[in-house]
Amino acid sequence: MSDRRYTQDHEWIDADGEIGTVGITDYAQDQMGDVVFVELPDSGKALTRGGEAAVVESVKAASEVYSPVSGEVVESNPALSDNPGLVNVSAESEGWFFKIKITKAEELNNMMDKEAYSKFIEETS
């Protein structure tokens, strides 16, 4: 069973066992505007929680995407190379960025669930 968690930097992670699928939230893509380019991490790249993992460029600006957990990239989303706008259409499903083999599962405990993330957005907007 998948367990989705959110960061204050507007990334989400679906942890399914030791593999997590990572992307940006609908809120983040909405703030960015039309996404025109995504730079994804290579498979095998080691990431640390809070470290830069990817870059997303929109018509408004370029933004870093941070890794919500420590681990090793096992796959990047090939669909985003040809169609970065998929992030705008489906940020929290088909527009995922990368999959990571989680090395410190306890880092998931410091993240927000959907309810807490929704409240966070309301308080910071």
C-alpha cells in the first residue's frame, strides 16, 4: 500500500516499501505556470533529504526540486523529456519526476499527510 507524504517545499512522495515515487504538488505547478522543461536526475545518483534532485522550468521561472528523502535514484520519468507540460496536466500522478530507493525510511515521519499539507497551504498562501 502506498503512503503519500508532502514537504514544505511542495514535493510529494509515494512510499511503497523501499521505493518512493517523487513529484511536485498541484499547488506547486499551479504557482509556476506552464512548465516548459524538466531536468531529471540520472539513475544511480545518490540524493540526501533536502538536497537538489531536479530542476523544473516554467514560463515564469526555474525552480529546484528537492529530494524528500535520502536514497538512490532508480528511475526518472521518461515521459517528461518529451512532454514537460505533463507536470501541469497531471502533477500528482503521471507527471512524477523520479523513483528513489529509500535508505532512511524514518525521514518519512517528518513529512505532512494530505490533511496537514492542505492546512499548510492555507496558512502560507
